[in-house]
Amino acid sequence: MGASLENHQPHEVVIVGGGFGGLYTAKALKNVKNVNVTLIDKRNFHLFQPLLYQVATGSLSPGDISSPLRAVLSKSKNTKVLLGEVNDIDPEAQNVIMGDKLVSYDTLVVATGARHSYFGNDHWQKEAPGLKTVEDAIEIRRRIFSAFETAERETDPEKRKALLTFLVIGGGPTGVELSGAIAELAYKTLEEDFRNIDTSETQILLLQGGDRVLPFVSPELSQAAADALQAIGVEVHTKTRVTNIDNEIVTFKQDDKVHEVSSKTILWAAGIQASPMGKILAKRTDAECDRAGRVIVEPDLSIKGHKNIFVVGDLSNFSHHNGKPLPGVAPVATQEGEYVAKLVKKRLQGHNTIGKFKYNDYGNLAMIGQNAAVVDLGPVKLTGFPAWLFWLFIHIYFLIEFDSKILIMLQWTWSYLTRKRGSRLITGKESLALAKVITHQSRMES
């Protein structure tokens, strides 16, 4: 169950995960008297995931949306950061286990997030990577720009068509923003950069299993988003179910008809699956998990029977609002983290509760392309340029470090004026392999 909080001096809070939920928990406990905070993450930086798609399409570099955890928490003198991976917990002894190292806690906050779900088809991941990490973004960037480079050398019309066909699976925010960014890249940014191919011949398909894209916004805004995507060259296919991905061919079913599309660049933006910590918590605490592996939590975000273990962010299934789990978005994670920190402080003062967690939904938004976005603020709904400006300022506001805000604002202004993207790099061993292939083809042709 865990001992009473007020019996421990100082009180040890261990946070696993440096995403929005974990980081905002730590920030809210900054320099609280008689509280020591230990933040553990297998990365030494906080990643602003909402802008990952801009790294994947060359608008930003990874460093622009990443903040070193130690730097962010440097003024929190009661907080230390440990680089490592938690592979088990011991609720009875109140220990977090990192290999052969034990870290003791009085309160444990788990915020290890989620990853994409391939709905039982994990073998599709190699051909259709998702977008959750910096490495994912760099790999997708490599695939996108390599496709154009290879197409420049390709003389076979069918092979060139496959190279210039980009297929995005999933019509949520990631899928919509990613497909819109690829469209701008192909039809505007790169239109004068190649000599043997016409990038306006690029085909971008967005496949969505439901009956509309962005299902979390109002139907009229969802339709506005679909129309905006179509206007910039994205083919939107709803009520479409992918049945197979094999050898760079995507098979999908739509209106009882089966279609096959050959594409060298297939990107996955559908479904979520909780991090492995969900299974560990279920095994060690008898916690219940949903089908996606998220831990079902109590109204105060704790695990049933373990009032000193909290789960926040994408790993948490909080269904005490309207019977449906809260969405896996940054505002949910930040509010949950701040709530847990407030609850810990109140318990240390002798108060057992502050009431159940209540999520304040300030609205939903998604970028479609330059000068185009949708914003759903409940009674207020925005589209087009006003929504685009609102999207820009909201994302700048939530960036962690001040210098990142200034840098990204300058880069966005430059991109807006010039339509150029400064991070169009093809990196990694695969890029060298591509260059060798192109060189070999050149010799054969000569």
C-alpha cells in the first residue's frame, strides 16, 4: 500500500519518464521543502513531440525541439536526473529497479508514454515506420528525401512513380500534419530543385480507417481539414482499412473494393500501444490495463490499492470524465503531472485528497499546411489563416526553453518568407549506401 506520506523526511518522489507528464510533475515540485525528486529517463532530453513531423520533413532540426533535462531542471535544487532505463519495480520494498541499481521511493510517478500500434502486425513496422522519437523522425526524413534523390536518377516510369508516391496511414493529428507537410515539400519547396523529375507529379495518399480525419474535432472542422488537404494535393481516403504491407506494396480495402498501391515511402500514424511499463505495473501491482496496454487509474490517477503509485500521460487510462479515456495529447499529460505534484504537497501537509483529477479541455488543433489549420475551442472554431496563426503561437508557448522559442520563431518566419527548409539532410549509413548505389548506376549507364 505504501506508508503514510507525512511520516518520511525528506519525502522521496521518483518519476519515471521525462516527457510532458513526468517533466511537469518535476517542475511543479521545484524546491518544495522536505521533498527530493529523482527523474529517470533513458534519454537525457525532453522531446517536444508535437513538432516531430517538422523534423521528419526538414523544417526543423532535432535540437530545435529537444531540451536537455538537466538544463530544464537546473534551478530545481531538490531534483536530480538519472540517465537509465527502469526495467522493474518492487511495490512492497518501494524500489524502482534499473538493472542492478535500486532507487527507493515514497511516491512513484510513472510517465513512460506510448508508441504506435500496428494492430497485431508488428512486422509492418520495418516498411512503415511510425513517428514517436527523434530517431523515427530522422529515419522518415531520410526516406522522404532519398525517394526524391533516387527518382532523379530513375528512368523506369513505374519505379519512378513508386518513388514519388507517399502513403500515410492514419488520419489523426500526426497523419494530417505529416501528409500536409510532405505536400508542401513536394509541390512548393522542391519544385525548382530537380532537373529530371517534376515534383508536382508526386502523389500523396492519406488513408483513414474512420469516416473522417481528425475525429476529435467537430464534423465541420474535420471536413474543413479534409478539404484543405485536398486543396494542397493530398488524396484523402476515409473508411479505408489497410490489410497488408509487403515488399513496398500497400493493400487496402475501401467500399468493398481491394486496392494495391506501390510506394517506396510508407508512413504509419495509426493507433497507440502503451510502453512496456504498463505490463510491469500490471504484473507487480495487479493493475488493470485496457486493450492498448494503458493502466486504468483511480480518480486521483493512482493505481488501485497503491495510493503512492501514480500513472500519468499516454500510459494512463483516465476514464472518470465521460466514460472515455482522455486523449494522448500534451495538455492532458501536463495537467496530470501538475495535479499529482499538488496532491503530493497536500498529503505532506496532512490532507489525504484534493478531489479527483479534472481535465480542462481548452480545445484541439492541427496544422494542415502553410496558412491552413483547424482549431476547435468549443464555441469558437477557426480555420485557415487565423487558425494557422493560433497554432503557431500555441506551439511556441508550450516549448520548454526560451532560446528554443526564439530560434523556432525565426526559422518559421524565414520558411514562411522563402518557402525553404534548412534541415533537408539525409544522414546515417543508409545515406552512404544510397550514394554508392547512385554512383554504381551512373557507371553502368556510361
